[in-house]
Amino acid sequence: MSAEEDYFYNKITDDKGNRKWLYPLIRIGQWYRYRSVVSYILLLFLFAAPFVKINGNQFMLFNIIERKFILFGQVFWPQDFFIFVLLMLTGLVSIVLFTNAFGRIFCGWICPQTIFLEMIFRRIEVWIEGEPAARKKLDNAPWTQEKIIKKTSKHILYVLISFLIANTFLAYVIGSDQLFQIVTQPISQHLSGFISIWIFTGAFYYVFAHFRELVCTLACPYGRLQGVMLDKNSLVVAYHYLRGEPRGRIKKNDPNLQPMGDCVDCNLCVAVCPTGIDIREGTQLECVNCTACIDACNQVMDKIDRPRNLIGYYSEEMIKKNETPKFTFRMKAYTFIIIAMLSVSMYFIWSRKDIDVTVLRAAGSLYQEQPNGYISNLYTAEFINKTTKDMDVDVVPENKSIKIKWVQNIGEVKREGSNKATFFVMMPEKNIRDSKTSVTLLIKQKGKTVEKVKTNFLGPVN
Ligand code: SF4
Ligand code: SF4
């Protein structure tokens, strides 16, 4: 085992190699309140998004099995794959730039793992089992009636919430309508769906009841990549060692009293840490930037009448130069790039058409001479309805002198379906000036133009 691995495993295991079970303290402060508000908004979104419908479409759906994706009520088809690639690229670049500028803000403020664990499961634990000392005592106590009642009620609540999360998760993957059928119809009709719900319930229960912070410190690849994404200018939760050191307890009436830094070595910042680290040892991979230590330390600073933010959002450079946190040029530039990329992706999402039309001149055919001085070209077309409503579509040439003669009409294009059609485009020979003429076809739905398609028309050269 390398020195780094040894150092890491020492942090999460005790002398006997068993996992160190953490009993973090909750200290409600300014940052905890901000995080709570953000968490409530995100939780509301997370639980509501697969059940809200826009024009009959689920607001968010990621059906990998049927390759059907809906973002903000817009259905995405394999033809829209480029938007997905663009979104993925935007996400990837944003994560790297954002992390480089603002550290692990995502982990502490947005990640569902942190939100569920700290804002729901931890609160239930504190509510039922009490403060850290009481929780530890209860864990070490024999199985008395009190312990059985407390542990059973806690784990029943955990299973219920995990069940809720599993259902929501499946609503994102298979769709809320199908989930509703699984839940309301006999089990025998949806055995695999029923088993899936309970497998996911078990997985979520295990993560939030047992695996907990190890998701962030051991399993999460994003967490493991911090080392390469952060640099000395990244804004992270950090201890201002210039202010804090030399640390030591305040001893009044001590004749040998040495001038001390602001850190009174109370260890409160360690006690509140959900990953069990001491932020005073410097930036560590295990730190999820949850701000709990900032709140705890600020309360200590208030008590001893010292300025707040001994622990706060700083970059290594800011601490070295003794600067206060500020929105640097680099942060502004990265923020601008991220907003610009997101705006471009959003533009493509919102400007997507409801119908996708492909018009091709019939392979191998040139032009045909028709009665009454017309020249025709034969075309095949495909119409893909990307909406959840059936569509009546018509094709009308933009140039009024051109006519359409149907061989195979479009018919009604069913919801989320596609139809093929074959038709002649007929142009008066007197209007043909070149061997290739550009023709614009208007795709109309209920008399309204929903798409314009350009194609080439071949004709005789006079
Ligand atoms: S909470 Fe603040 S004062 Fe107490 S040990 Fe941590 S850094 Fe020092
Ligand atoms: S060191 Fe502070 S910010 Fe980092 S995980 Fe621990 S409590 Fe949260």
C-alpha cells in the first residue's frame, strides 16, 4: 500500500481496520440556512420533474432502454443526438472550469447524495437518536426496548424515504405513466418493475443508512478527480492558517501566556464534519465543501469576539497574500464561458422543431415530361412527429406556379411516429432556366408553416 493510500485508509478505519463510524454534530448557522433553502428547491424539482407534464410530455425523462429522452418537456429523438453531445460537452467543460474556479461547490450544495444525506437522513437520525454523544451511546448500548424502538423507527423511515426515492428515480427512467401502472396494477403484470423498485429501494437504503460519506470519499469519481482539477487559485472551504496559527486554548490568568492565533483548538470544526476530517490540515480530497465547519467556527469566533471566517471560502493564494475572498477575473471568465455554452445548448433545445422532414429526389431518376407543359421530378419524403399528438401535415411549394402530385400521400403522422410519402413536384417548363433549380417546400400543419425544406429540381436546358 502506498503512503497516500495508507494515509487515506487511516482516516476511514480504526486501529483494528474497522470502519470509523461518524457521528457529526449539526450546527445551524448562516451557510446551513442558505444550503437548506437551495436543498428544498432542488428536492422539490427532483421529486416533481418526472410527474409534471407539458403538452402531454413528461418534464424530464431519461428512458435509456427505449432511447427516449425528454428535457424540459421537449422530446429528443436519435436525430437530435447532436444536442445531447452538445449538452454532454457543455456539462463536461462546465464541471472542469467550475471546479477549477469554485472547487467542490457542486458536492456541498447540489449533489443529491449530500442533499439527501444531510438534509433528510441525518435530520431523521438526530431527531430520533439525538446529538452525537447520545447516538454513540445508543449504538454501543445493549438491545434494550428503547434501543429497539429507536432503531426500528429510524430504519422504517429510512426504508420509506428510500422507497420514495426509488419510485422517483424509476419515474425518470421508465416514465411516470408506466410507474403508475406498476404501482396500481397487480404485481403479476409488472413483476420486473416491482422487483426493480425494491432493488433500487434497497440500494438507496444501503447508501444512506450505511455507506454514507464513503460515497464521497471512496466511490465518487468526481471526488477522486479533485487533485487534478483544483489549483492554488481555486476557491474552496479552507482554514486561514495565517490567522489561526499558532492555535491553542485561551488560558486566562496564565503568566506564561503566549500570543495565540485565532484558533482556540476547540475541535468543533472536526465534530461537525460529515466526512470526519480536520480542515486545518489543508485542502483534502474528502472535503465536500459542505460549509458545516465554517458555521461551527463562526459561532466560536462570535463567542470569543474575533472576526468571522477563520474557516471560509478562500483560495490558497488568497490566504498566502492575506486577501479577502473576491470574484476574480478568472472566475468571471469561466462563469461567462459556462453561461455562454449553456445558452447555446438551451437555444438548440428550445428552437428544435416538432416535426423532422427529409425530402430526397428519387434515386436514379431525372425529370419527366408531363401534359400541359409541365416538367416533374419524383421525390420521397419522411416525416417524423416528435410530439405526443397525432399530426396532419401538408406539403405546399413556396412558388405558387409549382404543383404537387401525390403518389403516396402522407396521411396522419401518429404521435412519436413517422410516415413516408412519395410525390411529384411539377414545374411549368417555361419557368425552367437551368438544369438545376432550387425549390422550397413549405411543410404546413393546420395551415401554418412549421418547416421549410429546400431541394433541387432537375429540368431540361433550353
Ligand atoms: S472550530 Fe475554529 S476555533 Fe475551533 S478548532 Fe476549528 S478552526 Fe479552531
Ligand atoms: S472540512 Fe468542512 S466543508 Fe469540508 S466536508 Fe468537512 S465540514 Fe464540510
